[in-house]
Amino acid sequence: MKGTFQLLPCKIVSCAILIVMLLTTFSLTPVFAQTEGSTVQSYENISVNTAYSMITNGSFPNLVILDVRYQCEYDMGHLYGAILIPYDQLEARIGELEEHRNHEIIVYCRSGYRSQIACETLVKYNFTKVYNMLGGIIAWIDAGYPIWTTSHYVTVNIVEDGILLQIEPLLLYQTSCPCAQNQTCSSCRRSVNVSSSVMEQRENFTEIMVTYEVNGTERNITIVRTLLWSYDEFTAEANRTVDFMLTEVRADNSSMQFYSLHYLVHGFDWNLTLYTTLSTASSEIYNGSFTIMDYAPMGDSKVTTLEFVEINSSMTLSKLYAILGKVAKEIGKVYEKSADESLMPFVLGYSRMSEEAKDLSKLVEKRLIAYDFEILHSSAVLKDVMCGPCGCGNDECGEPPPPPGDGIGCLLCEIGCYLLCGLSCFAICAIFPPFCPFVENCYAYGCEFACTLACCS
């Protein structure tokens, strides 16, 4: 406690005793709970600083760290070594902790409410050394302590001296968990039925009719794509293809246009896909852009990454890719510093993303001068080995991937990612009413839904 106090002589002894009592309790605050047999049990409220000390000082060899949030929250980030039992499942699964009945158990959630309920449950079943971490994982992060996470929120600002990056755990910005009841990937995302047919196709021109059904309502939209520029490069290390297109979307009596750049790299044992959509403010200015950069190495991994990037300064299209290259490089350093073996493969993945983004930046600056305009605001998603939605090659669903050259994946990327993430959903409904049912349905699942929907290709 900061400050200086003058004590009356008659109170000096009692005050000293109080200080000694506080120190010997290791900064623990008891909370009592009454069991059915009228035996008083208690759990202790502790600060994140005390929890960190208990975890790292080696004095508690049997210490258990119990995360009582939902599965998708745990997947987004958790304390190292934590085991997961959601608080509303704890009583039914209490037997899983039987061997730890007399061991120290630190319980935490997002901010402290659910962990308190979990502590009361543990006390009810006669666990003797239960500690409730006040403030949850949010307070833990605020204190600067490390967590295991593969999801980050990156903000970028361009200043005179260069580029300023801030990388934070994404769960700091998480407001809800759409799969809170541990639903599977397929059960969360099977709500939109889409089909397409080619109406007209020429060398650099394609017109496609897309039919989608949302909650029993069927709607049709027409998508016209015009190839404006392309580039191919074939080397011993990788094959690279770049397409720059103008897309027009028509529905009823409304229409809208946007540009898109698709960069595809096939390496020996890895693939990289970069997809950018660009809305126009004028003939030489882009109002905004949304980019997905997806690195996929050969093999299978249950660990995935998802990095959201917000760029708060304007820049040209070529500069955008240079910035994303720097972001990927810095994220790779974050995984390298973690020293966690499960995260080490991502160091190579983000290094390759960084190099490819920088190469694309140079290519656009030299070869796509006619469209290398200023972008007022940009956002992006970087991901490594992201699970795709059902029907897009997800083995978990037992369905084959779409055939090569199937255009619906790119179309959904343009519609889903650009409309749902690149722009405000409410603004779209206001200026383009035919999209309202589709936008409102997907908005409930958030940007992550739209981005994974786009990885079909």
C-alpha cells in the first residue's frame, strides 16, 4: 500500500500484528461455502500476481490450472498447462479431478464470474485447496503474463519513422462465443445453401448466376467478372499466378462493383493463397480493402492460427503487401519467442508469408501501375492451416474438395469476406437491400465465419 501514515502509539502493536497476518496468508482471501453436511469449506480469491508466483516458483508440484470457459475460448488462448472443463460441465465431470482433491487448483475464466461458480462447485465436492484467480485471463494478460495462443489482433500505424505494430491476443477483443456449447464446425456453419451456374463465358469474361437460400428464402444474384491483368511465373521452387479482376454484382434493380487480386503460389510441399478485394471511392482511390492470406503446408495439423490485422493509415496497393509482409514477419517472431514446440512450425509458415507478400508488393509496383492506387483503410486476415467449412474439402465432414477451377469458392470469398468483413453489414443492408437476409444471417456468426467460408478454393 502506497503512502505514509502516522499511527497513534496505542495502535502500533495491533497494526504490526495485522501486517504479519496479511503476509503469512500469502495474499489469499478466503471465501466460505457451506456444504450439505454443514461442514465449512472455503476457496481462496487470489490475484493474477499470486497465481503467477504459485505457478512458476516450483513450490506446488501437483498444482492444477483449471480453465472453466468454453472450448472455443480455450482454443483462442489459455494459460500454459491449463486443462479445460467448462464451468457448466464441471459437476458432471467432477470425477476427472478426483486425484487432485487435496492438490492446489487455480481456477480461472475470462473475467472472474464463471470461475467463482466453478470454485463453489469444487468446494461442494470437498476439494480442499481451491484458488479463484480474480479478473480471469483478461487480468492475466493485462499484467503482462504469457498465454498459449494462435490468434492475435494486430494494429498498424504508418508514421514518419516507419511502421508501428501492436500485436495483442485476439481474445482481448472477443465478445461472444458462437459455438459456446461445443458445437462442431459443421453444426455452426451449415445454414446457407449456395449453388451456381455459368451463364456466359469468354476469354476474359464470365457471367455466373448464384442462387442462395437462407432460412427458407431463396434469392438470385448475377456476378460478372472481367479479367483486367494476369501474371504467371514458373520456377524450380514454386509456381506463381496473379489475377486482377473487376467484379459486378447485380440483384433485382441494384448493382455494385469492386476489384479483386488473387495471388496463388504452389510450392513443393506448401501452398499460399492471397486474396484482396478493393472497393472504389473514385477512379484513382480505393475506399477500403480486405485481404486473406492463407498458408497451407503439406500434412495435417490440429493447431491453426488466425491473425486479424487493422491498418489505420492510408497506403497504395503495393505498399499494403509490403506492410502485410512485415506483419507476417513480426508474428513469426512472436511464435518463435514462445519457445513452445507446437508453435514452432508457424515460424517457417509466417516467414514464407512475409517473403511472398514482399515479392507481390514489388510485382504490383512494377507491373500493375495502372491500379496501384491509394487505399484509405485496410484490414486483413492471416492464417496457417485453417480448417475449411464443410463441403470445401473438410475431411471431418466426409466430403471431397471441390474440383479444380470451381469458381464458387472465389465468388463466396468476394461476396462473403468483402461484404461481411470489409464493410459494415448494416450499411450494406441500407444501400443494397437484396443482400440483407444473407448479411444478417452471417453477421450472427461473425467475421470468422465469412473468412473460413472463403477458403473453399
